[in-house]
Amino acid sequence: MISAFERLVAFRYLRARRQEGFISVVTWFSLIGIMLGVATLIIVMSVMNGFRAELLSRILGINGHVEVTGATGTLPGFDAIAGKVAKLDGVTSVTPIVEGQVMATANGYAAGALVRGLRAEDFMHRPLLAKSIKLGSLDKFDKGDGIVVGTRFARRFGLSLGDKVKLISPQGTATPFGTVPRTKTFPVVAIFEVGMSEYDASFVFMPLATAQLFFQYEGTVTKIELMLSDPDQAQRFVPELARVVGPGYRLFDWQQKNSSFFTALKVERNVMFLILTLIILVAAFNIISSQVMLVQDKGKGIAILRTMGATRAMILRIFFITGASVGVVGTVFGAALGITFAVNIEKIREAIDALTGSDVFSAEIYFLSQLPAKIDSTEVVLVILMALLLSFLASIYPAWKAARLDPVEVLRYE
């Protein structure tokens, strides 16, 4: 156990006198280094966790957890297939979809878009889509009249409710004069915003019957999307689904479709954790250097303590406390700073945008319209324990060196 005397001496050594000013500066640098390292690690990990969670929620909110497609690209008799798979345990909804690429033109502007044809009730059964309507309603959409576009799509084309968009399908209609692209003009009945720039800028939702007619998929669809009660069980669900639908179909879960994307996020997250840990490691080396200098400076005091009856173990504990205290204080303040920053990161981003007059977190680059942060308590505890461990390890050598000082050699020429 550490006695009150040992704590008194240790904290006295931490309060440097004027002639020990340089040692005090190095100690402060060590404390600030650990504080910034811990704070930075917590902030970066929280932002990356939030980034992954937000992307995952939007990807799974727009797309199904499992999709069924035909070997030929279409699914005739899709209602019978949907009825069978809807009875499986864990399936919350089944959505037949017609999907196709188009060229959209309006107000003299043209750009590519992805059309998704689905029923209005299926649109409303997806919470992310149901809550995303910013302008208009699905009343006319339900009647098969009009389309739903994203906010960025509307802004790019200069559209508002009631304006018309011409859609051109590359799958043309055969005529005596050759293949002519199919074109049709649709009014905008609603505008949505899910917060992910890719979807808000390029997705167009159309009634299923209208999409079947436009893309010439009468009586069929391109795929069926299934929503599960537990998306993490999608891979385990696929074999059972294959048994129910039978051969001749292709099945994909969301992890397969987005494997490269989420693998890249995981690798980046691990690399950032390793790189930022080096900041704490450098600060720990500063603790070693400052404590070694302190031991050299306090050599006479150590020798006097030894002659007065202090044991090697007492000296070791005294200097271990001085080094560990720097790590503990730096870690505590760093954790508090990191958590506070992560909780208020969106307000901080808005303040920086206002001060600089620029968009620090561009949605076109980072996919999301807001800077997300998700604090994982397990990760925070792990970072704190790691910082404390490095600080304690850095304090062992200077304390051992102080305990090994021979008072006879130190005081011989005094």
C-alpha cells in the first residue's frame, strides 16, 4: 500500500521550483500530449463509428436486407414468390421492385438517375422513406400519377412540386426506322431527403405499375427486396430462403452487396486507431524523459531519504506516483475533452463553417449531410485503460532507477 508520506513526497516533487523549470515544462508537455492523444482517439473513433452507423442505417433504409433476382434479370410470377417468402420467420416486409437507369432532363439540364418502381404502401412501410418526405404527399403517387425525387435532385434540376421531368430510357422501342429511346414526362408530386447525398441526388421513385409500363416489364419485376427483423442475420437467412424459392434465382444479402465498402471502412478505422495510439505512445516517452531528469535532479534528496530510513520500495513507489499521476490526469482530462467534443461535434462543425465561410463537411464528398458521431462506451474504456497502461509502464523505469541510487555514492563528495 502507498503511505501518506510517499504521496506527500511524490506530489511535492511534481511542484517544481524555479531551478527545475525545464523539468516542469517537459512534464506539462507529457500531460498535454496524453490528454490530446486520448481526446483525439476518442473523437476519431466516435466519428468513424457514427459514419458507419449512419451509412448503414441509410443503406438498409433504402435497400432491402436480402434481394431475390431472376437468372434472366426479371421475376415473372413475383406475387407468388413474395407470398411464399413473406411467411418465413424474421421477414417483416416483401417489396417487388422495378429498377432501371434513365436520363432525366428538366429546365435545360440533363443527368443520369436511377428509377425505382414500387407500390405506395411498400414505400410507407420503410420508416426511413416514410419519414423523409419534405414536400408534397404520396396521394397522387398512390394513384399512379407522378414521381418522388430527392432534395438534391430537385435543387440540381431547379424543380419544385408540380414541375415536370422528362425521363429517357435507354431500352428503346423498335420501329421501322430503328430503335427509338422511350421518353415520358412525369410531374413531381413529392420531394424526399434521407440525408445521404447519393440517394437524394440520383434516386427517383415511381409507382410500380407505371414503372412496369415505362420499362416494358408488364407482369414482372426486376427484383424482390426483403426486410428482416434482424439485418445481422441476413447471411444465415439466405440458405433458408433459397430452399423456399427453389432453383433458378439469385440471392444477395446486404453484406455481400456492400462488402467492399464496409471492409474499407473497417480497415481505415483500424489503421486510424493504430496511428493515433502513437500520439499517446510519444507522450509516454516524454514521461520517461521528464522522470529520468527529475531523478537526476533529486539525487541528493533520494540519498537523504535513504539515510533517514526510506527503503528502496518506498523510493520506487514515490517516483512511480509522480510519473503515473501525469498519465492519470492527462487521461482523465483527455477523456472528458474527447467525449464533450464528440457529443457536440455537429455544433462545432457549424461554428467552423460560419467562421471560415466554407463547407468543411461536404455532403457530395462524405455522402452524409451532417457530421455523425457515435460514442462507444467500450471503446472509450479501452482507450482510457490503454493510456493508463502506457503511462504506468513509462513510470516504471525512472522509479526503478531512483530506487537503485546508492546514497553513499551520491553523498560522498557533498
